[in-house]
Amino acid sequence: MLHTYVPFMVMILIGIIFGASNILLAEFLGPKKSTRAKLSTYESGMEPVKSARERFSVKFYLVAMMFILFDIEIIFMYPWAVQFKELGMYGFTAMILFMILLFSGYIYVIKKGALRWD
């Protein structure tokens, strides 16, 4: 039984050796000259205008979390669409209820003003 895993273990071992050897070769053979340009902050080819420690508004994080939340909920619709015929009316009503719940959450977010940038 263990002999069936030998190719997998060899592949993992080769990957580890390859990754470690590339890191070590880059460390020993790579250039080591540090210049002012290399040590400076890079922001899309422009000089940095503010500190990297600037605080972001809470709205930024709220919008990011809502994007992730709604994006993940939309992903649940793909398996439903694939199995639409097999699920029948029960699957259809379950997805309609899911979409109503999703839409009501979206309306709630809009009414609370979480998507308004002041």
C-alpha cells in the first residue's frame, strides 16, 4: 500500500530540494550591493507622498468585508445553477429565498450608509 505513495513523495522531495536550492543559490550568488535607490520605497514609480503607517477609515474595511461577503454568497449560486434541473421546485424556492435574504442584506447596507463615501 505504501508503494503507491512513492511517486508523490518523490515529487514533494524534488519540489523541496528545488525551492531550497534556488533560495540558497540566490543568497550566495546574487548581487549584494545596496544602493539608496534599492532601499527607497517604491509606489508605482512615484515618490512616496505619505507615511506607510497612515490609518485608513473604517469604511474602507467595511466595504472590503461586504465585498467578500457578497462575493462568497454569489459563489453559492454556481452549484445551484449546475444542478438546477435535478433540484426541481425545492431547489428553486430555496434559491429564491436565498436571493431575497441576500438582497435584503444589500438594502440594509445601503440604508445604513455603509457604501457612502463622504
